[in-house]
Amino acid sequence: MSSVIECKGVQKTYHDGTRELRILDGLDLEVKEGEIMAITGPSGVGKSTLLHLMGTLDTPTGGEILFRARPLGRMGWGAINQIRNREIGFVFQFYHLLPEFNALENVMMPALCKGARPAACRARAMELLAKVGLADRMRHKPGQLSGGEQQRVAIARALFNNPTVLLTDEPTGNLDEKTSEGITDLLWQLNQQEGVTIVIVTHDESFARRAHRWVQLHEGKAYPKR
């Protein structure tokens, strides 16, 4: 399998007053096309930081990140934005749905924000909501949906632009055990049926064990857990 994302000697340092906080320290990691990778580690170890770097939401202090063998650090912001918008979907622990819009409108939002007409993207949003099991909840606003249903809307929204990679940060962190299992099954289904590459940051080791690969962060580096 070819690599979708590669991290080579990645460093990320923050400055807190007079202190230097090195979160990632020469991290090497490779995400292969079509796989599900789980990333675990204690709070504060840099899991979310790494996910943001991989998703082009932030830039490393040192080292290099490549997307399909193309070094992101040598690209202009226009090219990086195209990769983020066309190739990468994000799902976070907190759903970040817009409360004044219904599920259908929330899923269409990536296209609407770019100036698309609602009529041009409604069919795609309806298809995705049906795929995540919410065909009968499309007109409900976030406040009328359970936590699991809101996360399904967030997943459908992340899939709107047909991304090749789905980056998920604690996607079941706010959900009860039964609902978490449903979201887990949905992600695996998307991987198997759609071929979407999925990276999952999680504290749940039972979740991580199901992944094709399990990586643990420790002292700024990534180590294979299994």
C-alpha cells in the first residue's frame, strides 16, 4: 500500500513565557492508504497536535510532513488549502454543528461556505445522511438530536467532499458505550465500503485494538503498539 501521509522527524515546540515545551520530538509515522490507524497516549502527549499537523491545520517546528509524497512545507498556502478541502475530512470530539441549522444544512455547509447553491448540494447531503443512518432525521436541528446522532451528522459533513483521509479526534469521547460502538461500527463500515483511510486519536484501547495499526505516543515519538 502506498503512503497517504508521512511524518519524518517531526518536531513541534511551544513557548510558554520563558519555558520551551517540546510536544513532538523527531516523530516518524506513516499512514498507508486504505488503513485504519489508532493513535493513543496519555493526555498532553501531543495526539491532537499531531492530528492537526497531519491535517494541515498547523505547521511543524521542525521535520517534514508529506501528503502523497509531496512535502507540505514546500507548498504555497493555496496548494495546502486545496489538499485540506479536497482530500481531508475532520471529525472532532465536540461536534461543532451550527445549532440554528438542521442536519441537512449542517452537512451541506462545506459547500455552502464556498458559494454553492443549496439545490446543487442537497442530493449529496441527503445521500450521506442516509448512509450514516439518519435518513429520517434530516430536518432536525442539533438540539433535537442525541449525541450519537450529532456525531453521525459531523461524520456525514466530513465526508461531503469525498476525502481520501478522515482524521478523527476522540470521536466517541462524549458518548456512552452503546452509542460509541455504533460510531465505531460506522467508521469501520466507511473504511471497508468506501475505502476511506482513517486516523483515530483515542483514549479507548478496546477501540484501538480493532484498528489495522495501533501507534502509541511517548515522549514526543510514535511507537508501534501492535
